Amino acid sequence: MLPDLWRMVDRRVRPIRGPIAAVGGGDELASVLWGIEHHLQVDRWFHSAEAFLEGERRTIESLRASGVDAPKLGLFAHIAWELCLDGSLVRREGFDQTLQTLRDGFDGVGPPAHRAVALHHFDRIERTIGERRAFEDALQGLIAELIRGRLIAAYQNGPGVARRIEGIRVLLGFPSFAESDRQKLGEVLDALGPHADAALADLTMHEPGSM
């Protein structure tokens, strides 16, 4: 998930495609770099999978029919459906287990993750020391918030996902939802939950490399 976190704190920080040699970095760096490449491959498959595309279409239709009077809500159908799938995964695996897996993962990457983002971006693109420091600070802040668990807990139900969408919208300059719209959106997203559960099962079954 590192590439997604990089882009969340600085949209200019993107992984490059293709394997990167972990010269002098040892097995830990090689493992992190392999994980990033695996993420990119699976992400391309995931966003073209019929289970994902069908769910996104359903989400767009549900938002249009919701009666929510918020500008440009349809633009957020993609992220809304992704968050619904995240919620389905958390419900399936269990919140405590999901949170512990994340904590163990972040504990396990440590310095190799810093070297990986340098190889993918900061060693190739001219950035200032201040920009690099701001990126690192923001990334550590985001990771700290993730392992607290509050954000992940919100994925488990429609109202929680609605709050996350609202937060993203506010960051992009849109106004907060009216309370009535927030409630309607939560109900729509709750109704999408069973579809997300079915889509997750399909995606898991057909994920590249799965049996």
C-alpha cells in the first residue's frame, strides 16, 4: 500500500513501473520493492476487473438516485466504491486483526521503505530538502493516524464511509455535507455493503496468483 500512501501526501510522488534493483539494500529492501511492484500489477488488474467496474456503475446509479443535494457527488463514486470494498475487507477479516496486520506491516518495513521511495522518486526527480522533509513528516503522520485505527474503523459502515468521503471533499475545497445529505449518503453506502461483500469474494477468487 506504500504507493497509495505516497500519493495521498504528495501527488507528485509516484512509483515507476518495472522492477528496481535493491543494490546494496539486502533482502528487506528487495522485499519492499517487490511488494511495490506487486501492488502496481494487482492495482491495474483490480481497476479493470468486472466485479469492480460493475460495483462502480452501481455506486454511480445509487448516488444519482440518492437525493443528496451536494455538488459533483458523482465524481466521488470511484473512491466511494473503493471504500465500500475496504469496509467489506475489514468486516471479513475483523477490525482487530486488520489493525494488527497493518501495525505489523509498518513495523516490518521501516528504513527500507525510506530507501524505496528514494529509488522510485526522490533520487530521480529534483526536489528540495524542505519538500522531502515535508513529505516524510506527512507520511509518518498519515501512518500514525492509520495505526490508531479510527480511520479503518470508519470503513465498516455507511455513515463512516460517508464521513471519509466528506473529509476528502473538504480537502478538495467542497463544502461539508448538510446533515440530511450526510444521513442519506450513509444509507446509500450501507445498502451497497452486501454488493461490496459479493464483489470482494469474486475479486479475491480471481486475483492474479490466487487458486
